[in-house]
Amino acid sequence: MPTYLLACDRQTSPINGGGFPGRRYTAYGALASPIGPMTGFCGQPRDARMDRYPLGNGHRWYNPVLMRFHEADALSPFAEGGINAYMYCAGDPVNHVDPSGRFILALLGHTTGYLSSVVTATGAFNRVALQVVERKVSEKNGLQPQVVPLKTRVGNVLQFLGAGAFGTIGRSMGLVNGLAGSPTDAPGYVNSIANAASSASIAGGGAMLTQKVFSDWLAKTRYEGISTLAVIAETLYEVTGMALIAEAPSHVYRKPGTTMARFWGPSSTVRDDNLV
């Protein structure tokens, strides 16, 4: 059996290499010239005689010419397999891969996880926006703004960046690079469904909770005549951690009444009690 040094595209499909002419695939993986290695579309082993792919170690045969599977998805049409039991990659083979023949479960888990990350970031943003609006209202009315504890500020930043923004970016890159890791056995099915259900619950519950917070701060800005753009800008400055970084020198040594101490509040001591 010959050995090839392969050059692959982002879906790991061999497109060139030593000892065989360059390959070109259709969107669904059909080959104009089958000459070359056994590895084919999306890095999967190809049956040269039938020009098909036994995805998932033979779980389902995929035909790139017909652009569909020869066998129905076991979870279709009423479960996670979707209505179309023979569709490949939910009709989007350019952005996704399906090495196991069980793409829908991977897509379901990925989508719910993506929504969960977005809702987490949005929730942190809206909480901080409400704090910003309340502070501006207090200053407008000549009142002492309520002090936001350090732990609360750090928690909002961690939720926005860690679980929210970074999680969303990671999920987005997963969608760009194609999905893999679909379940191949019963425990895998249970794990995928449980993860999808957990993410969906977090996304749904979080959306319900943050919707009211969003409505509250937006209504207050309109009622008090506060610039919405100014609130958004200051919220981003705070929730991304930039405000904490800028105020870092004042956490331990600060003078009462300075701009740095606005969120931290006045203190008669040198050390910040909120750090404890």
C-alpha cells in the first residue's frame, strides 16, 4: 500500500500530496478523480469501489453523489435526528462535518451551549448596566451612589468574559471549523442529550431572568433622560474588566472622594474592606 504525504483543507479533506494529482470536492464531497489515498472527504475512509463513506465505523453509509445517507437516522423523525432522516450535516456540509453519522446530536449540543454562553454574557452585561443607571440617577439627584462590592464586580467580569464572551467565541470557532465528537454508543447518546438539556435549561432560565433586568435599566434611562449609548459604553468598560484594571492602584491605597473610589465608596482606612 503506497504512503502519501497529504495536504488537507480545513475539514481535513486531502486536496494534494506527493504521488497523486490534486483533488477537488463538491460541497457534499463528490470527487471528480478518485485517484489517491483511501482517506477522502473530511478525512474519512472512503470505499473506492462504491464511492461511499462508512461513517461512524459503518454506522451509516454516506453517498456524496446523492448528497445523503443510505440509512435513516435512528433518532428520526420525532427525536433529535430531525424530520429528514437522511440529510447530511443538516444541509450545511461547508461549515460542518459528521464523522459519526450522528450529526444532529452534536449540532443540538453545540447550539444550546452557544445560546447558554450568549445568555450568560448578556445577563452579566444587563446587571452591570442596571448598576450604572442607578448610579447615574443617584448622582443626578444629588444622592450618594450605592457602593457595588468588589466581589460582585469581579463576579460580573468573570461571568461576562469567562462563561459568556470566551464561551461564545469558542462555540463560534467550533461552528467555523466543523463539528466533531458525535456520540457513537448509548452512554454517548445519554451524555449528549443531558448536556444539551442542561445548556437549554440554562439558556432558557437565564433569558427569562435577564429580560426583566434589561427592561428595567432601559426604562430608567428613558424616564431619567440618560443617554443609552453612554450607559452601554460605561457598562462595557466595567464588565470587560477595564475599570478594575484602571482602578487597581486605588484598591489598596485610595483617597476618599476621588474618581477612582466612585464604585468602591469612601473608606477611612488604607486597605479595602471589600477585598475580604
